[in-house]
Amino acid sequence: MHRTVMDVGDQSSILRIPESWPVVLKHYFGLDTGDSALLRRTADAVQRLSAHLNDVQTRRNQRTLPYLSDPALRAAYTLYYMTANMLKLHVPLGEIALAGVFRERSDLSVIDLGCGPGTGLAGLVSWLPPDCDLSYTGLDVLPQALDFTATLGVALKSVLPGLHLSTMRADISRVRSHSASYDVVLMMNALNEIPDNARSVNALLRQMTKVNGWVVLIEPALRSTSRRLLELRDTLVHEGWTVYSPCFRQQHCPALEAPQDWCHHEAAWERPEYIRTIDHMLGMVKLSLKFSYLVLNRHGATLAGQLDTANPCRVVSELAKEKGRSWCFACGEQGRVRLRRNTRDASASNAAMDTLNRYDIISVNNAEARGDGQQVLPETVVTRLRPASPDG
């Protein structure tokens, strides 16, 4: 699996699975993505799994993972959910790459806290260049999860020969000391396994992250899980961590000011044909990948520092188009504001306003402050920012 076709930093880019992922599914797990009977069975199992995975209270019981013991559910999870979820990791990895992290080195050490069946491992291998040496440690309390991760590691070593995998059985809510530190500490859909004690999370992350290392947290785009991630964000900033992305501010998160608000990404992806078929069977359309994420470090690096502009901001809502105007929320160093433009004020300089997507990075110049927002005028310049690759 080679690095996904994606212009890092361009949030409108399309995420695609590597060509070799279906090969891995078929040859190592017996999951032929062209088998219509298998896809029908998978659709039935996905319907059963969906209720479990979207029930926050059920998910908080870390021992309730039916897809690890039931062959049909395990196959459905691997074929459907892992395919989509592994691509979510490409977004923060692409943003970290802008800081030059992967430019002058060919080795990387990663610990995956609450690794589950190894979705994070699949995401890493599908993004890293094939000549990278990856030392990956999967930590989970469930032996079934570690067994599956080890099996997945054998399969992925055929794609990334430099993969060195180890697993460790431990409850991440009880880890008190660890002898090693890592370039990247990863937690995907695992925050629910840790008690609501942000200071203990801070201590855990500090002891496992190298001084120049990175922490990547990814959670479902549900209000409850996203808000918990944002609450943790604010506490960790207070404890001395720097938010690298997606935020362009180090102060409190504005999305926590009202209990009904939360913040999440929505990334476009090219659905594989087998996912499209399963979606059709289920009567749904998975056109985008929705998730919340947070990239942290202790050495002060920020995504804003990689941009050749002052006061960048992130679009944090869909673009609403109403009669006579359009608007969205944008969040930057000054906080969250409503960005409005009357249709009569559309111009070449603010034309980017017509096609903004959630989590686009933009700059806005010469807007007029009005009430709780900024008014886009004909002379306002709205620019969608596409950071350059550190290699070019």
C-alpha cells in the first residue's frame, strides 16, 4: 500500500484506499471484495454492528466488542469499518508532514493505545512510504484484539517490509508507568476507555511521547465523544501541550460554550465499489468520512506556523446557502465567527466563498465586523489555503 493520493493540507482532497488493500483483504483474511454473497452477508452484519458502535454507553464497556469473537461480525468490521476508519488517520498525518517530520528520516516509532483490531496500524501502513521502518506497539486490554492486530501485522508486512510489530496487554485506564517513549502516540476511538480524569490522560501521554513527539487522537463525530475530546483539549493546553491541528488557537475551544455545539471534520473519499454495494444494500450513502481529531505536541509546533499567511482560520460548519446570502462558521486565533456574504456582494476576490467545505483552511482579508461575525464585501479577499508539501 502506497501513500494515498492526497495533497496534504488540502482538506478538499479525496481520500482513497490503496490498490493493495483489497489484495490484503482477500489473500490474508479470505475476504473477496468481488464476492456478491459475501457482500450480502457483510451488509447484514454491518446493520447489526452499527447499533453497537453508535451506542456510546455500550462502547464505554471496553469488553463489549462482538466483532472480535463472532466471525461474521469480525469480517464485516474488517471489510467495511476498517476500510473507512483507517483513512481518517491520513488527515492528521498529512498535516504533521507539513512540519517536515517525515522528510529526513525513514524510521518511526508508534504506540497505539487501545489499538483494538489494528485499524491504526492499517492507517499508518497505508500512508507511509514503502521504504519506511515502522516500529509499532499495539496496547489493548483484550487478548482477542491483540491477536487480530498481530494477524493484521503479518499481512501488512507484505506491504511494508520494514514493519516491526509488538503487542502488549494492558488496560490503558490503569497504565501508571512505561519504559519507552515514541515518536507518535496514537489513540483512535479509545478515549471512552479512560475515566473522566484529564490529568491522568496528560500523565499517560507525557510519559509515552518523546520530547519532539506527537499525539494523535481520533474520535467519532458524535456530539458526546467530540465534546469530550474538546474538553480534554482544553485541559491539555492548560497542562502545557500545544495544539498543532486542527485548531489555529491555543485558548479555550469556542465549541464548548454552548452544550449543543461540537466540532468535527467531514472528509470526502472515493468509496470503493464494494463499500458502494454494501451501502446500496443497506439503503444508505457513506459519501464522506466524519470524525473528530486532535494533534498535540510539547515543542510548540503549530499548523499555522507552516502557512505563509497571517490569521488563518478553519471552516467549522457546512456552508449555508439561503435566499440572498450564504454563511458559515470559521474559527481562528480570535475564536469562532460567523462569516456572511450577501449574494449581491459576490466578486472574483471572494469567489472561494461559493465552494467552502467543512474544515477547509482559509484566510479572510478586508471583511467588515458586524455583530457576532464578519461581513464579506465585494472587496473582501477569501482564499482557500493549500499548504505546500515540505518536500516541494
